[in-house]
Amino acid sequence: MTTFDSFVDKVDERLGDGLERVLCAHHQRRLQRLGWGDVLAGGAQDRLGGRAPVREGNRVEVLIDGEESLPAVEAAIRQAKSHVHLANWHASADFRLTREPGSPTLRELLAEAAGRGVEVRVLLWAGPPFPAFQPSRKLARSEQRKFTEGTDVRCVLDARERTLHCHHEKIVVVDDAVAFVGGVDFTALEGDRHDSPEHPPRPIGWHDLMARVEGPAVADVAVHFRRRWTEVAGEALPEPAVPEPAGTSRVQLQKTVPNNTYDFLPKGEFTILDGYLRALRSARRLVYLENQFLWSPEIAEVLLDKLRNPPADDFRVVLLLPRKPSNGSDTTRGQLGRLLDADDGHHRLLAATVSAHDGDESAPVYVHAKLGIVDDEWLTIGSANLNEHSLFNDTEVNLVTDDPEVARTTRLRLWAEHLGHPVAELENRTPADIVDNLWRPLAAEQAERERRGEQRTHRLVLLPGTSRRAARLQGPLRGLLVDG
């Protein structure tokens, strides 16, 4: 590195640090003004604390990739007796939830339910006010017409977003008896949602997650939909009945609802940010994150502190991220560079991405999942990315549980998928052992093959660190420009 490069790096680092301090201070002032200042106070570590109610007696099933999650949603809609409520970032009328020959489109599936007397309500984002990115308002209106024309389906577009933000949550409620919460969109826009854990090569592979829940927590999902629908559609819906206990998991529904967006929450709700910070601060052995973005300075600061002051020798942080986020900017890379510096060669941090391989064929797999697991004791799945959009300014919904069985089983299934090893070979090994002796050697070997221009042979590969230049600055700059 030349003296000039070193000088530029130092200037860039100072600017990046300064911008992040400004952004964090702005968030602190905003939350304090709204009565949410305790979220960033730093003291709370009880994992299911905060303002969101905790429900006992639930059954939680984690559905991995579209091949498993989408048919489960279709099956629930086919069995609906009273109503189907669906809220999503975007949904395409011609989208099919399974690849089975002759399977219905989403429009046909919902229309059939409505035709037999089931009340079907679909709540979608109206799209940005100017055509800067998809789905455009023209496209959203077109899909709305397709869902409603010639059917008894009601579809309403929600345009109450904050400037340059969106309604990003993905939820389905059937008969107030079962609910789905996750990151899966019912559209082929931007990528193929039907991918399987095997991830065969295709133009854009897609890794995503959804949670299916039964029990009292379903009422919390139903209430959230009801509040948004009533305010946007002007139709009052009855309060949902609280289902009987269906399992043994404690569940908390956490949300981001920006202030000054809905009358039912004029000061907003920021329990997803609160939940992540509580769990990450409490981490003792393992932080495992799958996410589309990782450039929130609030999240990064907790991880930086954990890496600089590890709670145990076997503490590990594993990040599964896309090679490049869909916004085309390497905003995550700046924070990744900082995290690698904080790790300082101790190999407590591993950041990787995945791709699809079949002989000489290979293709990227886009990591769209939004999952966090801490110590195999806390799990969150939903629609929230780890950036300013999802934690402060978009509408988001995450389902959280502190059931160790659900958390550990989910981690093992995901690690088996990514590592290409059976669950049985992993379940008696500690997370640190698996990270040090499977994750890192495999991902490092593939990174070296890639560096030499050779064909890769495994789906895992290390994500490179970055100099802090533009990538270090993009996150805080983007946050300052779009946050309010």
C-alpha cells in the first residue's frame, strides 16, 4: 500500500466514523422524541423484553426456502373457512406457489377461496411515488386490477410510506388460526422464489425463510393486519379471537412501524430494533445472521464490541450475506471491513455467501433471508433487513421465539444446507468446532480457488473484506439521505 493510499484510507475512516456518529445521534434524538429512547440505551439484555407482548403456548415451524414455504401457504389458503388476509411488499397475480403441473396462479387460488365464501383481503405497497425502482405504481395498480376483476377478492394499495421507503412486511393470516411471517414475496420480480435447499444452478438462485405459527401469537399478527387494513381500506374488521394454545414455544411479534404514518401508532413502533439489540448484547457463544443487508451502525457497534471483548474463547459470529445486495451498492462491505478489523485475525468472525453448483455450471444464490440466531436460544425470522430502512422507516414484521429447540434445529438445518453435510454429522458438535473446522476451511478454499481463476467446487465462499473508501461511506451516507 502506498503512502497516498494509506492517507486516503485514514481520511475515509475518519469521515465514515463521523457520519455514523451523526446518524446514530439523529436516531437517538428521534427515538427519544417519540418515547422510544430506551431502545438505544444499552442496558437491557432480557431477550424477550420490551414493549411487544410475549405469548405462551405456540407451535412454530421454520420453513426453509420457497420449495418448502410456498406450498405450505397454498395448503393453508385451500383449507380456509372464514378469511385469508395477506400483506406483502408486492404480489403478482400470475405467481404460482408451487411448480406442480396445473397448479393455480395466486389470483386463481385466492379467487377460488373467495368464490366459496371466504373473505379474501390483500394489502400491498402502492409502489414509490416516482418510478425510481420496482414495483412501480403503474405495476402495483395493474396487479391490483388482476386480483379483483371478475373475483370477490379485495385488494388495496397502501401509499402511506415514508419518502424513499416502503411497506416491506410479508404476512399471511388464515382464519385467525394460522399465520405466516417471513421474507418471501409472492412474485417473481427480481428473482425466483421457488428455490430449494439444493439450489440447482438457475439465473438467480434465491435463499429465503418463513415461519408458520399456530397458537395465541396468531392474534398479534391478525391484529396488525386488521389495524393497517382498517385505516387504509376504511373497512372495520372485528377483533380477532385469540387461538387456544397449540405448542410450547414462547413467541413475540416484533415490528417496525415508522412514526407519523398511521393513526393507530402515531409515534411508531421499533420493537425489531429493540429485539435485535437485546439479543446481540446478551450473546455468549454464537451470533448467526442471514440477511440481505448489514449496514446498520447500531447493530454493527454491538457486534464490534463483542468481537473486541469476546464473552468466551469459543464465541463466534457467522454472517451469511449476498455477494452484492440488490440495490447495487456495497453498503454492507464497509461494515464488514470494520468487523474484520475488530476481529483482528482471531477468527471469531466468518462472513460468507453461497452459490449454486452442478458440475461445471455455477450461478449466484441471492441471500434474501432475514434471520438471527443467538446462542441457540433466540431466533428471529421476518422481513426486516439490518439497515436503516427496516429498523426505522419501512413497515416490517418479525416473529421471535426463545425456544431453544426451534433455534437449534433451525441452525442445524441451515448449516447442513450451506455446508452440504447431513444434520446428523453436525448435531453433536459445538458451533465453534463447526465454524473453525468446516465453515472456514471450505469457504477459504473456495475463495482461494476463485482468486486463482479456478472453477469453484462448493457453494460456500468467503466474502472479501474491503478498504473503507466508498464502501465504508455508503451506508451512513445512504442513511442520512433517506432517514427522517
